[in-house]
Amino acid sequence: MMTTRRIDQIWLFGGLALAILLVVGGWFMMIKPQYTARDSVQADTADTVIQLAKEQKKLAGLKEQLKKVDEYKATLSTAQKALPYGKTTNKIPEFLKQLQTLGTTYGIEVSGYGASAPEVSETTPTVSQLPITLNIEGRIEKITPFLKHLQSEQPRAVLIESAKLNSGLKGWELQISLDAFITSTETRPVDS
């Protein structure tokens, strides 16, 4: 009877050991990989949520910029008029016609044009300066607003370098030396 009991105990402990071994083995071989996979998926999901939030923020910023596209086009158009592309032409004939028309608007005579060859800017290599001399005749109270308009309101970027005022036949005669600017960097037209 003792042997039978001992054999039963061995079977009992052996069965318990086998059951524990199956539970531990099942844990490490089947359950733990599932938990690891779940944790990996949750970490990937959290990363994706963070990335999605960043992308949604970028999208919102782009939508705000899209609302301002007309403003950006106007700014680009103004910049293109101020600093025209000058690889094939320096746009000086058009500019001088604008100055003549502007002079007529202010009741003065703009004449005696002289333009020199373009000089590459020392500070910005993609920009060239075109030295121009102009003779302006008229009353001083009409010349002053013309100069203000020339320096700050008209679209072409110019910088008045020097001015010489003399008494003339039709009032005052002003000879100015200015630089008009062109760029060698071509930009697409606003309409495109």
C-alpha cells in the first residue's frame, strides 16, 4: 500500500509539475508574445496619434496660408514690379515712360534721360544697379511730391543717389542721379 501511495504521489507531483510547466511554457510561448505585440501596437498607435496631431496642425497652418494666397500674390506682384527680372532686358524704356507719365501727372517735365551699364550689387550678387540720370523741370512745389512719389510710391525700386537744383527757364531745374534695380533671379508670373 505504501508503494501505491508513493506512486500516486509521484503521479500527483508529476502531474502538478507538468501542469505548471504547461502553464509557464504557455505563458512564455503564447501569452507573453501576445502582450508584447499588444504593447507594440499600443506604442505605434500612440506615435501615430502624435504624428497625426502634428500633421493636422500643419494642415491647419496651410489652410490659413491658403486663405491669404491673394495677399501673397499681390505681394509677389509688387516685388516683381519693384525688382524686375533683367536677364534679357533691364526694363528701362518702360520705366522711363512711366516717369514721363508721372511727371505729366504732377505738372512737371521729365526729360534728359541717361542710363549707364548695369553694375552688380556688392551686397546682393543676384541684383544689378542701373545708374540713371534725369532732368526735371517745373515749380518746386510740384517737383517735391514727384520726388516723394518716385522714392516711396511708384512700383519700381529706385534709390536717389544725388540731386542738383538750379534755376531754369521754366522754374527750377533738378538733375538727379538714381539707381534702378533688376534681378537675375527669374520668378514665375503671378497668373501662373
